[in-house]
Amino acid sequence: MHVNEVMSRSPRTCRIDDSADAAVRVMWEQDCGAVPVLDHEGRVAGIVTDRDICIASYFQGAPPSALRVADIMSRDVCTCRANDAVTEAEHAMRQRQVRRLPVIDDRQALVGMLSVSDLAQSAKHAGRLRASDGDGVDLLQTVTAVSEPRQRRVAPAV
């Protein structure tokens, strides 16, 4: 099975020079917790999560409208390609402890998003409610790995 068979297509995005409230608006309208951030050439430059916005807003004492997406997004984005095997994408999710992967083309342009939810829905629709689909895809392992607590970071000085 390939990523393009299970990914969400045409995800909403925000631009690198947007304020965080633009990302919040997308999250609210699309019922999602992460938004890919595009640079001025339309390439994936980062990803911003609802958690990124909440933490930055708290520590900076500012509303999302006063925060720049470029200042709070994750720039070290793990991506995959539409023709990658789902097993490869799941492996990347487990290794990097991420719940979502932007799916990019050869130009680094966004063509979709792959989430743990997409994997779960795919398994459900295919009638594979067991942890493994027989092709090495192990949703339970992926969910467990991305849910492991990371090492606690020191809070920034306020």
C-alpha cells in the first residue's frame, strides 16, 4: 500500500509570514491540530501545531494574532512522498515521534498530509481492525511510538 492511497488530499495551509491566528482559523475550520506552512515559493517550510501556538502564546504572554508562524513553527519537518510505501511513512512517524507527515512532490510542494488518523481510517475501511495488516504496517506500534513522552524540556524564561 502506498501513501497516496490513504493520505488526505489538498490540505489547507498557511504562509510563513502569516500570524498564528491564520493557522488557528485553519485548525478550527478543518478540525485538525496541525497546519503545513508554505514559503513564498509554495514549498513546505515547516509545520505548526495547536500545541506550538498555545505554548508560545503562554510563554510570550501574547494572543495568536501577535505571534508570527515563522517564529513558532517546527522547521525540521519530516515528510514523505505520495509513492512511498505506507510502511516507510509509519517507520518515519515512529522514529521522529510525529503524528502527521506532509506529503511532498519533487519540488517540495505539498500534495497531501498523512496522519495516524488516516492510517486508522484506512485500516477500518479495509476491515483490518487488528494491529497489523499483514504487509508490515503496524498501526498499534506507530500509535504507541508517537505517544511516548519525550524528554522534558526546560521552560523558557518569561
